Amino acid sequence: MTARQGYPDERPRLGRPQVMGVLNVTPDSFSDGGAFNSVEAACQRAQIMVSEGVDIIDVGGESSRPGAEIVGDAEELARVIPVIRALRSRFAVPISIDTTKPVVMQAACAAGASMINDVNALRSPGAIEAARDSGAMVCLMHRQGTPASMQLAPHYDDVVADVTAFLRERVAACMSAGIDADRLVLDPGIGFGKNLEHNLALLAALRPLCADRHPVLIGVSRKSMFGALLGRTVDQRLAASLAAAAVAVFQGVAIVRAHDIRATVDAVAVAYAIRNAAMAGAT
């Protein structure tokens, strides 16, 4: 990938597993809504994440939690673009934009983002073209339903087969539209239109998905599945989040999206080392 629009090539390097830090500049995200919705607060949080070893910073201006309200284009742009510009000017860490909107994708990449993280897998009108023209990496996530409906009664005949088929269909659509295969990352969408059993089945079956040619991203940090499984509140889910992240990395996941950076960096490093030892022992 060549440098674009005056910015160096800051696309994430996917050798060892990467930790993607969540930076929500929203008033209503499920875990940290309102904590970083100013440019200075967002940059202060980013500085901490960088000091703790984050590999990618994922900026989001619209909550995708169950029941979240839809944000207009102008409002989302006003939330994320000043933050992305400030981050790009202060830090060398690659920036991802967490959005479903083509206009936000375009503006964010022009401001310095080098990855698009789309929970709607580029299904919004114009999104696939915006992503193609940006030159950025793209994460395609599976989601059943919308934020308003996705957790009401999720149902699958076979959740692993259904999610895998969806992601492969989206890869084919992206490649047909002119997005190179090496720009695509896949996310099975833990917690997005899935109940506890669905989430556990997907986490247990990551290895075949990771064996495909596209890197896999997983987001399990502080998820409600741990509330259902353990009865833990959002602020009590660190240990569970780390356990799930480690299991995912051991199966081959390339990116772990997280709120708690230092602890996740350590968990990912240990899981990766054990995975490498297991692979060496198998040869």
C-alpha cells in the first residue's frame, strides 16, 4: 500500500497478534460512554494506551451496543474527525475508524485513519466503494439484526456455519468490488445478535476461521456474555475477558480488541508464546 493524502503508510502490521484499543468518543457506549468525548480527554486516554503497548487505536463515534440510538452523519463526523486528526499528529500508532457510514469512512481516512472497522460489513449503500477508494484495511464483522433488535431473539441453524458463510460472502463481494484480499480482516461478531451459547460456540471454533487466508479480529472485552456466564458487572469482567482473548489467540486470532490494554497485551503475549511452542512441538 502506498502513502495517501499526505500520511505515511500506517496500516497495521499483522505479524504477531495485535491489541486494538477501544476509544469511544460517545456519550452512550456500554462500558465507557462519555469518558473520552472531548479531543483532549481522548488524547489523554490514547497516551495511556500507547504507554501500555497498544498496537491500533479504534475510534468510534456511534455506539453499537444493544438498543443504541442512531447518530446522524454530521454528529458522528463532529465526534470523530477532530480526535483522529489530533491522534495522527501526536502518535505513530495506526488508527482505525469504527463506523458503518460511508461519509465517515471517507473523512476519517482522509484525516489519518488507516483501517475501517465496520460492524455492518460494508453493507450500507456506498460503503464498499468508500472502503475500496480509501486504501485502508477493512474489518468485516458479522451481525444479526440491528442494535435495536439484535439481542431480542437471535437464532441460527448452525451459528458457526452461518457466520462463516456470511463472512465468506462479504469477502467475495469486497473482492468483486476491487478491494484486495490482503486488506480484509474478519470478525465473527461476538455479542452482536448472539446469545451465550452462540458466543461460546464461535469462540470454541475460531481455529478453522483463522486457517483461512484472512486475519481474524475478536472483540470480547467486558462483553455481556460474561455477565450471563458469571454474573459479573461490566467493571468486574477483566479476568473473563483476558481468558477469552487468550483462548482466541491460541487458536490463531490476529487482532484482539480491548478496553484494558496493559493486561490484554500481557495475556496476548503469553497465549502467543504458548501457541508458538505448541506449533514447534508439532513439527
